[in-house]
Amino acid sequence: MRITDRMMVIGIGLGIVYWIIETFLYLFASSRLDFFPGLFGPGPGGIATRIIVLCLFIIFGSHAQYTLNKLKKTSEQVEHLRAENQQLRRQIADTAPAEQVIS
């Protein structure tokens, strides 16, 4: 399976990376140097913001996965129709007189 088939996992991963970077930024901006308490933010507002961003990344990953799946299905349908078109052109060329061949 390709990496584009796992966009939701990528969205979760981006959310976690954001969460960790936000923790480091919080630690550098505050006078406290406790990593694990800083991981969940200074209070309910800190963790709520991080959860919202995590959810947005998950929604983005889900939407991107849906779009890629739809694109893949459409590309397969286009290739199938092209093959049918080529087959029909060959049949027409084989049965039609030389003057009436469609190019």
C-alpha cells in the first residue's frame, strides 16, 4: 500500500507532531521546565486548543484520503473507457470501407 493510501494516519501523525512542538514552545515561553505537565498544556484551554488542532488534522487526512480514492477510481474508469474506445475504433476500421474510416 502506498503512503497516499494512509492519509488519515498522516493526519494523526501531523497532529501529534504539532502537539509536541507546541509543548516545546510552551516550555520555552514559560518559567517551568516540566515536559510532561507541559504536554497537556497550562490548563483546560491549552489542551482544548491542541485537541481541536489534532481533530482538524484528522479531518484533513480523512478528506484527503476520500479525494485520493475518488481520483484513483476515476482514473481507472478513464483507462477502461480509453481501452473500449480503441477497441471500437479497431472494429470500425476493420468493417468500414477504406474511404469511410474515422480517424
